[in-house]
Amino acid sequence: MKRAVQALLAVVFLALAVLAIFTGRTGRDAENRIDLVPRPGAATVFRKEATLRNVTKGPIVYTLLPGPGRTAPRTRTLAVGGVDRIATDLPVEISFDNGRRTTTYLVHPGRPYSFRYDESRVIRVYPGSHGRQDAADLAPFVPTPPEVVARMLEVAAIGPEDVVYDLGCGDGRMVIAAAKTRGARGVGIELDAALVEQCRAAAKREGVGNLVRFLHMDAAKARLTDATALVLYLLPESLEALAPLFERDLRPGVRIVSHDYKIPGWDDRIVHTEVLPAEVDRDHRVILYRMPEKR
Ligand SMILES: C[S@@+](CC[C@H](N)C(=O)[O-])C[C@H]1O[C@@H](n2cnc3c(N)ncnc32)[C@H](O)[C@@H]1O
């Protein structure tokens, strides 16, 4: 009898596991899917989802405000690193207390967002983050102005002998400029598939398709052993998270030039820093590092 019950439980467990694999829903994902207007019997009511990812260092409590078809607010707690998937075909208002005041944001279906810190360590909702659980969330897409790109390449003395990597390359402008203006080869790594398409089209348009390539992958999983220079525009916590990768793969003498943000704990490797005058939109900082001899 005991054996029969055990066998039955094993079969049920296996069936549930197979179901989870085929529907792509782990327990955690399912728990984080929020159907705003659940309709009994309908497995998929909405075609789209807005994803909200928590890349802060603490849980986030936020409220989904009432909207079309829903009268009551719903309060959620999103764990560190967690992703909520809000199934909706209409924009949804969310609000949360960022420690200073209650702020409200409109999140749109089909787009990813993240809760992350701004430069003053205040938590805000940022668009453009990928909202994926299997990849590092390095920064939302905010392009570096062309004048700043040009100065970064100049400061790092990029030339035809260089292989320039941009981790989180956005629309590819940094490696494309490195190829076009300095004859360097380049590798851009980007997680957003639509941006990778843009990069490849832009490289072709600019006539540097033979010098640059773009990889659609998580930059945190990249191999950088052939890089002679990195150009970066990532958040400080992302630079900190990537630092072990730099230590592992980069050879002595490799230059790293970063837009705006320093690599935490690397001040002794800075060889140059400058603030570009605010002629573009605001001040932009350029920081140049050089990899030391291996200890
Ligand atoms: C601040 S933008 C910088 C774009 C470009 N480097 C520039 O300076 O114009 C950061 C980029 O990193 C991408 N990104 C975020 N997480 C990533 C990851 N794990 N792997 C690759 N790219 C990522 C984002 O999609 C975004 O395009």
C-alpha cells in the first residue's frame, strides 16, 4: 500500500515537472505572473506582459493601481532579483514609496522595467531593462552622445591594432565609431535582440561590417581574452559585478574607458579622468583604467 502511494506521488510529481517544463513555468515564474483581470477557464487572457525586475538590494513593496476593469489596488512584494510579469494589454499604473515620497509610474505592455537605484541611491523605475531572470541586468539602454564616444576613443588612444569590446553595446555606436574613425576591430555584446539588429544594420550602413561583429548574449558570460580595450557605459553596481570577469580575461595593459561611472574599488588603476564640458546635455565623465601586471 505504502509503495503504491509512493509510486503514485512519484508519477504526479513527474507529470507536474513535465508540465512545468513544457509550459515554461517554474513555480517561481508562475507565482510572479500577475493576471490583472483573471477570467475563469481562460489560460491566456492577455497577449502581452510588462515585466518589473528588482535589481536593488532589498525587497520592493509596490501597488498596482486600479484601472480599466479592476477596482481594487493590489499590493505586491518583489524579492531581490525577482521578476514580476504583469499580464496586460493596457498600460498599468504602479506606485511605491521610494523612501522619500510615493511615486507613480505607468508601465506599458510588452516592455521590461526595473526597480533600480539612481545616482543618489533613490529607487526609481527605469525602462529598457530586459527583465530576464537568466541574465545580468547591467543597465537600461541610454546611448552615449557621439561627442563623448569620440573623446573616449581618443583618451584610450584606440588605433587600428586594437580589438575594442563594448559590453552592453546598445545601438553599437561605440564599436562602430572605433572602426570607422580609428580603424579598430570591434565586438559589441548586447542582450536586446532588436538592438543587435540595429547594430548590424548600422555597421553595414557605415561600411564597417568587415571590422565589427555583434553578439546577442549576456555580456556577463562573455570571453574577453582577445580584447585590447573595453568601452563601457554601465551602472556602478554592474561594473562591480563584471570586475572579476575583467580580472580573469584581460591581459596586462588592456585599457578600459568608462563613461560616467567608476569601477568600485579600482581607483588605483585609473590613469586618466576628465569631465567633458556640458556642451551636449550635461557633464559627462570619462575614466580610463589600465590593467596592471598579473600578481
Ligand atoms: C547604458 S546602455 C549603453 C549603450 C552603449 N554602450 C552606449 O554607450 O551608447 C547599456 C546597454 O546594456 C544592455 N544590457 C543590459 N544588460 C545586459 C547584459 N546582461 N548583457 C548584454 N547587454 C546588456 C542594455 O540593453 C543597454 O543597451
